[in-house]
Amino acid sequence: MKYKNIIIVIAVIILFAGLAIYAKPGQTENKKEIKVEEATDGTTFHPAKGTEDTLKNGDVVLTAPETFYDFGTIQMKNGKVSRMFNVTNNSSADILLERVTTSCMCTVAYIVNRETKKGPFGMPGHGGPVPKSNYTIKAGETIQIEAVFDPNAHGPAGVGLIERVIQLQYGNEKMLELNFKAVVTP
């Protein structure tokens, strides 16, 4: 009988712990449908989640109408591919873009505006430190982040699906992520 009571107590504790984790009181999920569009060249992009919500409580934020790009199938023999992502400062204050980093050494990123191209920025910890970008995006300004992927960086074994991320760090540890994927063939 004692063994049965212990099992019941443990089951009740697990039940309450599960409810505490999954049913956080006072919080509701705000799900938005993300529209996926297909370009005429067969590639797809996904608009950024939540880019309609630019400023909340006076926060300074960067937004991007597109945070994901699918290169589709690319061949190593054709060399590097690149994609431009538009990034906008939708606030009334300037934003200091402190760091631009990538998730792999096969990818570099550049900050591009009408007059300059700053970079390359890469993966932290490999090939030395990644320099701070320290680039100011003026209030209301849109810049471009160029993502450059080298399918030959991993050698002949680097075929198949790849997924990479470019992180833009600004204002008090805030982050905007730009993502892309491709299927690499020889």
C-alpha cells in the first residue's frame, strides 16, 4: 500500500509541474499567419515574423520585411551566391548596430548603404575576432545587409542542405536574425 501511495504522489507532482510549465497564467499566444511568396525564379522568401509591430513601449527596434531566403539548389562549381536583406530603423531614434556575425565561416555579411559597403563580418571565434560594426542606422533609414555564402568553403563533403544565420546585435542585447538555406550540389 505504501508503494502505491508514493507512485500517486509522484504522479500528482509531475502533473502539477507540467501544468506550471505549459499553462503560464496571464500569457496568451499571439499567433500570426506568415505569408510565403514564391518568386519567378523558383526561390521563396518568408516575411519577418512580427515586423508589423515596430515599436512597443518606446522600444527602439530594427525590422526587416524579409528574414528568410531560400536559394534553392546551387552548384559548387558556380561559386559564391549572395542575397540582399533590407533592414529598417522604424523608430525616431538612431540605432547603433554594434555587431554583425554569421553562424558559419562559409558565410560573410556586409553592411551596405548608398555610399559605402562595410565588412566583411563573419563567425566569431574562427580566424580571429570579428570586428565590431559600430554602424549607426539613422531614424527612418533603410540599409541592406548582404549575405554571401561560399558553397566551396566546406570542400567536397559540404553538399546537401545548409541553413545559415546572420545576427545583427543592437541596443541592449537586442537581436535581428536573417536566415537563408540552400541545397548544395557538386
